[in-house]
Amino acid sequence: MYWTHYVDDLAGCLHRLEVSDRLGASVDQENAFARLFTCTQDARQTGATVFFVGNGASASIASHMAADMNKNGKVRTEVFTDLALITAVANDIGFDQVYAEPLRRKMNPVDVLLTISSSGNSPNILNAVKTARELGGYVITLSAMRPDNALRQSGDLNFYVPAATYGMAESAHATLLHHWIDRIVAV
């Protein structure tokens, strides 16, 4: 029964997905994905870049989704996974700037930042959001765990999964992102 219970828990997390806008107003799930789709379509049509950031498993998800969105969705993407860049910024400036610093050099006002953080409280992710805001970018956040996490209130469109474990949060985030990409690819 453990497998069935796990699948039911994951489905429950996905059904209980909460989405909010920049002002903290609730957005229904279908409308949220429609906004995400429109934002991505606009990026594809204008040649804007969708930047993906995350830590640990979320960084792996970010890399995977950036590749899929670029290859299959024909959207310009970038993910900061270059070990030399990450360690140089971490060593010379600070780990809390590993995403903000390259965004300062690469992000334009028409670009999109998509953040993935299970805890929603990682300083380097929050600094990336702050930088994207300063540069006029559109910010999409995916978070989980605690409903009062800082990331959940930081984006233009905030997807929050009420998951109790990192594995559940990561699985739900991957599912949400695959849904998004599959919809983009279908057009």
C-alpha cells in the first residue's frame, strides 16, 4: 500500500496547488497556467530568454526543464549550471549571489526568471528574484513546504505546493513544469 499512498499524496499536493499573483491575490489553477502559457508564448515570439534557477535537486529540475523548453518548445532558455561560474561568484562575491550576479549581466526587461525552491527561503534564489525585479523581468516562482515561505510572495506568478517532504515537493514541481512545457510544445 505504500506506493498507492505515495501516489495519492502526490496527487493531493497537485490538487491543492495554490497560485497567487504579485499582489498576493489568489489565482485559480487553470487561469494561472493560462498566464504562464501566455508569458512563455510572448517570450518565444519576441526572442526573450527564460532563465531557470534552483539549488540541489531543484537545480537539476531547472536544467532539465530549460533543455526541454529550448529543444522542444523552441524558447530561448538559460540555466546557470557552469561550475566555474558558480564557484567563482561564490568564492569572490558570495554564494547568495550565484544567480543574481550572472542575471545582472544577461537579463533584459523582456526576459523571464523561473525559480524552483522547495523551501522557498534560499538566499541565492531570493536575491535572483530581487535582481530580476530590478531589471524589469517577469518572475515565476515554484515553492513548497511552508505556506509562509518568502519566495511564495515574491513573483508575478507564484505556484505553491503544500508538500511535507522534499521528494514530494520536487516531484510536484517537475510535474507542474512538464505540464507547462507539454502545453507549449503542443502549439
